[in-house]
Amino acid sequence: MAQGMASKGFGMPGEVPGWVNYALLPLLNLLVALILSGLVILVIGENPVDVLSLMLVEAVGYPEAIGYTLYYATSYIFTGLAVAIAFHCGLFNIGGEGQAYLGGLGAGLVGLAMTGWPWPVVAVAAILVSALFGAAWAWIPGWLQAKRGSHIVITTIMFNFIAASIMTYLLVDVLIKPGQQSPETREFDPGTWLPSMERALGWVGVTIPASPLNLSFLWALACCALFQLFLWRTRWGYEIRTVGQNERAAVYAGISPSRNIILAMLISGALAGFVGVNEILGVQHRILLNFTGGVGFVGIAVALMGRNHPVGIILAALLFGMLAQGGGQVSFEYPNVNRELVMVIQGLVILFAGALENLFKPQVESLFRRRGSRGEGRS
Amino acid sequence: MTQPPPPALEARGVNKWFGANHANRDVSLAVPKGTIHGVIGENGAGKSTIMSIVYGYLPADSGEILVDGRPVSVKSPRDALAVGIGMVHQHFMLVDPFTVIENVLLGAEGGVTLAAGRDRARKELIHLAREYGLEVDLDRPVGELPVGAQQRVEILKALYRGADILILDEPTGVLTPQETDHLFRILRALREQGKTIIIITHKLREIMELTDNVTVMHRGEVVANVRTAGTSREQLAELMVGRKVLLRVEKTPANPGPVVLSVEGLRVCDRSGVERVKGVGFTVRAGEIVGIAGVSGNGQSELLEALAGMRPIAAGTVRLRGEDLAGRPGLFNARALRRLHVGHVPEDRQRVGLVTSFEAQECAILGYHDEAVYNGRVLMDRAAILSRCESEMEAYDVRPRDPTLRAANFSGGNQQKIVLAREMERNPDLLLVGQPTRGVDIGAIEFIHKRLVALRDQGKAILLVSVELDEILSLSDRILVMFDGHLVGEVTPEQADERRLGLMMAGAA
């Protein structure tokens, strides 16, 4: 006791059941965010129950909506995993946005170059090249952190701006389709497109309505499984977690912090880069400006809310997918609830689920401690 | 008939639960005014818990606290100070770049501007210093002061705030024998002036030397309230542990074999480039324990870390079984040294030896995680890791015996056993050990000491770094004393006594 107290301060948080941490607290945060959103909707003169239930219907109420929601969730899973792997190494990678942007460049170059190849070959190549581009973009801040001590938060933020500038230059001056005004490349050959879920399921005789949802959703789920295995079942994952939890213990154990920081950032960048496969090869079929639209930043909230665990990340990505899809549709129905207001709702969810994730933790934990001790006292 | 004066501090029937753990079970104790009172017990016995309740860090689940016979409600350290209770923590609560006087003023500035309060404080502090022998340079930044002086600042802080009852938590852990003597003189002077002192410790020698009365705690309960004069070290130890304990490990004379480790002219710098080990040379043979004594901060930590491959060496040679490692980064790093059968029990188990957020079984392979036995082609072999951890827990009696429990949830002694089991069960030829029993209770100390001697008797070389003189004297076959980065002497335990070692450790002999 004396030992634990000296090092951790008095009143150490007790152990609470896992479901409290992983389910109850996030749901509580979500509830508060929705109640506040309801108040905001009330203030502008609409009925919050109507608006929020329409949002739910537009997100998951019919097959097409589900397709859209899952399409958004796909990108959020990639960026959520990207933030999470860095986090397990003690790094806060804010650069998912730029890494996803560069990943899209990689996927797009594959799409442009591989005209005439069958789509499975193109898909594999795009996965590899987008991972390579994203990883390369994350490698520089990772290297600077590991070898020169430049803080990763600062460098990754700056690298988002650099990525945006590079892409603008490339699209305006280099890759633009000749003879047009808008800064986009030409469309890829349809044979190279990553099949949409509608097409893929059509081959096995299942009919679903058209939506941007494509096969990269399956790759996202596979990445979650690989993430889980890598981090908790391999020696490399063990080393990354050791560095993230206790760098001095890592040095003691002969584990190189700098090597693992760079490795974690490479994987992080590669995961973010896969957004390009979903967006560019699966949906847009050409490279265009700002196709990422903030997925890298949503990934931070997804990882925080999902407690940096793949299962949590899938659930959080679905939630943010629902917000993106449902929120977008609501503004058509209720002119008062415009895009900006939908962003307010999304912002509130990010605020409570991400930034304020521990808001109710002390209260809930002490509730459980008191219950636990009383139970013990009786026996 | 006159009533005897009420005790300065009294606890009546205090109960405290931490979840399932009954940390204080009907704890009652009374501390008469103007006495020095010891509270002893193993880790987890509840002595820090009861003192935290008294000082207002923790609320009691039931029971009451009385000061001078009046019940008080102490909900925070501020309340505690208001009724005259002050506390000196094991880890000092000081702001290093601030001067002594600024540290004393912190939180008791006494006005909008500092100047007025500062002048008042200076007068008061000079008075206190003279009265109790609490000399410190009031205008030096605290960070520049030696540890003993920093502790005096903590005592001054409490007295300046009007404390009549002073609680000291493990006050001598970081002090040299001379500094300890100085502290004891101060405490006795405070007692003369009618102050009441409560000292929490696990060092029986200090209890016997200093206190008037002792409260012994065991598993959350008070098992004895005795007058110090009417008891003995052996009796107290037995009360604390609940069984007879061996205070000094029994061992046969060493039977040294060939030299395993030989160091010459070794220099090591710390992270900011300051030289901390200034050219030391020594050897460790198979079958002997070489102890390095010294006050903490004299380069022993850096020496141990350098030998374990955790920090680079600046100069010198380090030979392992005759092979020079210096200048061969491929061999002289923490990972490669483990393959060369060098075990390392680091000084700070919580921050270096373990990852406290990991499960015990994950900690059991730290540093050995890439060995083939724990790995398949890609995935790790969970069954192998689990069974390794289970057998180590069995052999070292780690409690609770749960490989999936997070390391943070084990007590200090059991955490140390996890580290020791990991490093010793792999049969190292050379074992580097730092502070093997720091913060570990008496029962576990006995166990750990026996294990170290057993490893020596198997013909292994052991280099022991410890600031506990008792430990050095009891375990070592040869003792090296380190002061200011130099080895200032070598003695055998037969020649050495605490007085002489203490002088050498202070650089005075």
C-alpha cells in the first residue's frame, strides 16, 4: 500500500468492470452530446426529437442509407486505426489527414497507370502503393521525433499543410486533365475501378441498392483483425506497446524506442493511406482536391472514443458514419438545420466522446467502488 | 485527583475499505503529547492509510480522530494544518527552482505582495532554525540543496504553518547515517519543546533508537501498542510479520571462482553530459557477492545502468569472462547482454523493471520477449508465456498468483519478486542487482536475501548496489564504497561497521 500510494498519489482509481470503460462511459458521453444537440435544435425552433429521429432514419433506416453510412465508416476505420497504432507507441499522430491525402495520390497514380489490368491486380497494387505513400509521409515526422526529438504533434500538423500544398500543385500544374478548368485528373479506366459492394454482391446473386460502399470496407475490417493480432500477439506489437507505456522499461529490456517510434509511424501512415483506396479507387475514380474532407481529424475522435481498440474503433467509426450520412440528409428536410448546424452536432459528439472522454469517469468509478466495498462489507 | 492530559492525537475505531481490501480494521491508537511515536508494519499493513486519514487525504469509512481530546473533522490537508497536524512526505513536495524561503511561503504567502510575508517568514524561520537545529540557507534554490537539507525545508514548512503534531513518512530512506543522526537530533529537540512526532518506518533500528512508544500494524490491524523501552527488535519484527524472522541472512563464507566481470577506468556520463562515474575499476568473481555501498546519487545508479548496457560508457574497459565489451556496441547493449547471460534487476522496479500497465505474464518476458521459446513464426506462443509466468510465480511465491493481473495491482514486494524471478530464473552468470529490497516488507526481504545467497552458492557472480547499509553488510562478501563517482575504499563485512562505512560514504575517510 505504502508503495502504491507514494508513487501514484492517494486515492488510486479502483478497478471497474471492463464494460463500464468500454460501453457505459462512451454511451453516457454520447447521450450528453445528443441532449445538448437537442437543446441547440430547440433554440433554432425545430423539434429535436423529429430532427434527431430523421437523422437516425437517414443514417440506417433503409438499405441505401446504410450503404452510405458504411462507406463513411470505412475511411474512419482506416484513420481511427492509424491514430490508435501511434497512440499505443505513445505518439499523437495528428497527420492522418495529410497521410490519407498522399495515400490517395498513390492509389490514384496506380489507377492512372494501370489501364487495361484486371481490377484485382490494380486493387492489390493500389493497396501497396497507397500504404507506401502514406507511410513515407508519416516516416518523416516519425524520424524527426525518434532521432531529433521534434514533437510529433507539431510536425504532423505542419505536414498536413505541406501535403495539401503539394497536392494542389500537382493537380493544378501536373496531373490535371488537359483542356479543363477544374483541378482533377482524368477518370481511370472503368476496368480498374474497385467494384462497389452493389456490383460485388451482384456476382453472388444478392441485390442491394447503389451506394459508394465498395470492397475496401472488407479491407478495413481485415485491417482491424490484423491490427489486433499484430499489437497483442506478436513480439513487434509487444515492443511498440512497451515503448508507448514505459520508455525506460523499453531501454532496460533492450527495445529501441526510436526504431519502434518510426515503425509505429510507418504503420500509422500506411493505414491512413488506405483512405485513398476507398475514396479514389472505390468512389471518385480520379484524383481531385480535398477528397479527404477531414477524415484524418475524425479518426482522432474515432480512436479516442474506441479506446484505441479495433472493436471500439469499428463501433465509433459506425457512429461517425451515421452522423456524416444522417446529418447531411437532415439539412434537405429542415432548411433551418443547415450543414453548419449538423457540424455543430458532430462537433459536440467529438467534444464529449473524444476530448472530454473522461468527464464522468471519476463519478462512475466511485459509484462502482462504493458498490464494490459495500458488497464486500456484507460478506 | 487530576485527570492525565488527553493524548495529542488519538484515533478510535477507524475503518477503511479500498474495494475488497480492508485496509484499516478498527484501528485505534493514542499518541501522548510531547512524545515520539513510531508506526511500523509491512507494506500493505495499513500504516500509510491511517496516516492519510489523519492528514485528510482519505476519508475514513468509520471511526473518529481526536486532537487534544476533541473530535475533529479533517477533510483535507488544509483542515489538518488548521488543527495543528503537519506532514513530511517520503517524496518531498518542493519546487526545485524556488529558494527555501519561497518554498516555505508557497500557499502561505500572507498578502497580495510577497515582500511583507517574506520578511515575516525570514524572522520566523531564523528563530525556528536556531531553536531546533534546522539550519538551511534560506536563499538557495531547493534543487541545489543536499537531500538532508531538503528534508529540513519540509519540516520548516510544517512548523511555519503552526504544526504541533508532525507526521514523517519513511524519513530516513534517502539519508546518509550522518544525516539520519542530524534528523534525529532535530526530532528530539522538537520533542523537548513539546511537539509531538509520529514516524512511519520499517527500520526497526530507528524505532529502537528514537521512539518512546510504538504501534505495530499487521494486515490492517493494530497488533500492539508498546513502550519502546520494554520491547526488542526481534519482538517487533515478529509482531510485524506474524512469525519469527531472520534479521540477518545466514550464509557460509564465499568460495570465489574465476573473474566474471572486470572493470577498469570506467567513466559514465548522465544525459546532460555530466560525468557521474569517474574512472572506477573492480572485479566480480564467480561465487561471490560484491556490494557497492554509497549514498544515492553518487554514481552507483549510472554505473549499474552502464554495465547493463542501458547507457553508453565514456571511457574504460569492461570485460565479461575476459572478453572486452567496450567499443563493441553489437555486444554491449541491453539485448545482447541478456544473451550473454547477464541478468539485471534495476533499482527502480516500477519505472524501469516493469511495465505497470502490462499483465504479470507480459512483464515476465520483458527483455526476453524475442526468445524463440515464446515465439512462433509470427505470433507469440501464449501458452509458453503463461506457463513460464505461472512457474516463476510458484517458485517465488508471488501473490496473488494470477498471471493476468496487471503489474500495478501487485504490492511492492510482489512486483519485486516478479522482476527477480524473471532475471534469476534464467540462470545468469552475472547478476546486476540494484536496491533489491527497497520498499519491500521484512518477510519478503528475508526471502529475497536467501535467493541471492543461493544464487551465489551456485557459483554465479553478483554485483549488488544498495543504499541500505544493513543489506550491504548482511549480503556482501566484499564491500566497495562509492562517493562522488569514485570507489573510495574496499572492506570486508567483518572489518566494516556502520560508523566506518558511513564516514566513507560521506567522503570523510
